[in-house]
Amino acid sequence: MKIATWNINGIKARLNNLIIWLKQNQPDIVCLQETKSSDEQFPYLSIETLGYHVETNGQKGFNGVALLSRMRPYEINRNLPGDISDKQARFIEGVYSTQNGVIRIASLYLPNGNPIRSDKYLYKLSWMRRLHDFAIDRLRLEEPLILAGDYNIIPRRIDAKDPTKWKENALFLPSAREAFQKLVNLGFTDAIRAVSIEAEYTFWQYQAAAWLKNDGIRIDHLLLSPEASDKLMQAFVQKKMRGWGQASDHVPVWVDLDI
DNA sequence: ATGCCGGGTACGACCCGA
């Protein structure tokens, strides 16, 4: 089963690229982030025509996540527990039934957290605590589980072309990286790091010729539960997508599971 | 050293992202 996560930076601006990419790559499940669309405005038909079920947690203008899947999910959750006052659309979880059992997948868009001395950084840490508690709950199910998405976390120095320039940034601040490592330490496998010890960037900013200079960072991750990790066959970053016309600033990250 | 780019809203600037 081929599963990808992709921060598309606007479903409307990226719809043509998304459609071509779906046709060329035939993923079974896709986790999208930053759709920047209300559910009412989401282009369901263009995607359903290609044979995908579409489940969204949308928000007008900002954030927004979605799950595209060949199979119909038998359960969808749009709420990350822990703060009923949080209205930002950053989480959707789907549960799918296969011939080899269940697979559970969340598409998440973790808060950026900049500037670091602001409520935005506190919101990031609080969101990560909620994700941590949610993960403990889900791991108890002992199912193949993938927490996929834009984590807005650069885990290690190897994950940035120039780590020094991210030193005072919410993506690389020790407390944010510690929270990420604490999550991984619950028993998850960082899929890309399971197959590669090289630099594997997933984001290059639009400014300052970042793509030209390969000045990237790795912030989009697929965390696999032990039951999912056991079935991992392949993982890779689809770097070439950054070179397409009208590219997102993020590229897709893939895993292939023996399910 | 972020707001240089790019997408959003809404249609002229301004918010947001990493």
C-alpha cells in the first residue's frame, strides 16, 4: 500500500499539479496539509472523478487538512483531543479496512510556532502535548498506525542544509525538538530515517533561491507505529516535485507498506 | 535576515507561512 503526505500550500492553486501527480503515482492514501479551503469550496469532484474518496477538515484561508483514499474509510475523526476551544483545522484521522486488517492514518499540520517568544510558540508546544497524549491512546490499540504530515520540526542537524540559521527558529528550538523526540520515543519509527542517513529535505522556501541552492529542511514526516513499521518496504522523498511549475514549497513524502 | 516569494481574502493592501 502506497501512502504519501504532502503539504500542498493551497488546494485551489495546486489542483492541476495534484491531479497530474495522482494519475502518475497512483497512491492508495494521501494525507494533505494546508489546503487553505473551507469544506464548501473544496474541489471534491475533480478528485473523486479519479477514483478517490475525499475527507476534509477545512478552514477558510488558512490551515486545512484532508485524506484521499482508494478505499472508503469506515471511521473519520476531525478533532485532536485536549482543547475544545481550538478551532484551527490541523487534524484528520481515517481508519481503513484491508484484506490484511485495519490501518489507521492521521494527516496533521502542526503549528509553525514562530515567533518563538509569543503565544504561537506556546500553542505549538500545547498542540504537541495533545498529540503526545493522543498517540499514547492510539498505540494501545496495537494497530498499524501512521501519524503523517507537516510537523514543522527539523529533528536533527542533518535535516537542514544550514542548521545555524534555524537556531532561534520555532522549527529547531530545543524544546520543540525534544517534544518531537518524546513522541517518537513512545515507539514510533521515523520512516525516512529508517531507510536513509542522508540529508532528505522536504521543504525549500520560495525566497532567496532556496531551491536553486538546495537550501532545504526536512519537516514533513511519517511516524509509524511498531505494527506499521514491521510492514515498511520503502520510504522516500519525492524531491523532483519541487521543480514542477507552480510547485508547492513542500514535496510529497512516501511510504510503501506490505499491507 | 526574514517577508526577498507565494497563497489567501477580496479587489487594495494586508495576513500568514518557515
